[in-house]
Amino acid sequence: MSSIAVSGGTILSSAGQTVQLVATVTLSDGTTQNVTTTATWQSSNSGAATVSAGGLVTAVAAGTVTITATYQGKAGTTTVVLSFASSARGTMTAAIDGVAFNAITVLATKTGAIPNLPSGLLGVAGTSAFTSPYLVLGITIPAAVGSYSLGFLSVGSCNLSQNSAASVLHWGSGGSGEVGGSATVTLTTLTATGATGTFSCTLAPGAGVGGTPTGTKVVTNGAFSVTF
């Protein structure tokens, strides 16, 4: 084995929010292997975020945490930002597999500079309902005006979670290792007080708790407008 990489690092904007990380090793012959369930996981600050034996990160408090996965003596890391200074002022709309998604609450988070990304990150997440079952559609991109193509190991992601009392199912654009996922996000405007943008995503099934996500979720005509 020559190296290990950890993907899925993102912004979490509220206590209890989760993200599934993926550990992938590159073997000496150049092939790759998913070792998420067999790697040893560690959080640099469990007071800000914990990580399970299977790589599921849970937000606890504001801060920046380095998550490390170790496998056969090799270690890989990723950064998870816990930024709870969020706003519920905004809109997010889209069509998911042709069905209208209109968020009833929208959280927007903008970080300061982080390692290797001076612009910081912008996170926008919309929730479809206050009661179970509900959907959470989220986007994370560099906090700079422009268009971003998102996929495996890219800086940023588009994610969808389907939440109920019995299960949490996840689809993603590839930032957490979902095979075949992709997204295009355009940050049209960004000021000290708000941001607007558009997005489309092809989301591949990822991790599941209490169930297994299946099929691809296609998100079209996405748009957001948020105030910080």
C-alpha cells in the first residue's frame, strides 16, 4: 500500500449534524480500495466533532477539526469546519427527480480562510419540513464568485439526505466517495451580507444508517439566495 486519502471534509453548521467520510487507499499496483469500515478514525478535538469507527463525523461545537484515518501504518487527513454562526434568512428551490423542492428553512455559513483555501468555504443547506420524514439539500463550495464542477475529491460538494425516525439515507456528488456523483454550482454574487447562485447535481447513493440508499438523485433548476 502506498498511500491513504480521506474525502468528504465539509462545513457543518449545527450541533448534531453529520457527514460521512470515506478512506481510500492506493495500492502499490495503482489500484484503489475503500477502507472506510476497517481504518482507525480519530478526531483532533472531540469537543468540537466526534468521529465513529466507521468515519461518521458528528458536530458538537464551533471550531475546525482534523479527522485522521489510519490503515496499515499509513495516515490520511481531512478538515471539517464547525461554523454555527448561521442564518435562516434565505430561499432554496430545485427539482429533485422532477419533484419540486422548496426549503422552509435555509442555513448559510461562510468561513474565513482555511488551510489551502484562502477564500474559505460557503455552505448553504435547505430543509424541506420540520417533521419526519424530511429532506436536507446542501451545497459547499469555495467562497468566491465563479462556477465549480464538483466530483470525487473536489473542494466542495452537493449532498442530499433523506431523514426519518428509522433511517438517514445519503446521496452525494462524490465528495464523500459516492461513485458517479457530480455537480455544477455557480456562485453568482457574494457580498458581506449575502450570496446568490444556481446549481444542478447528479447524486449517487452513499452511506445509510438504518437503511441503504439506492438509485441516482437528479437535482435540476437549483437556485439559492441567502442573507448572512
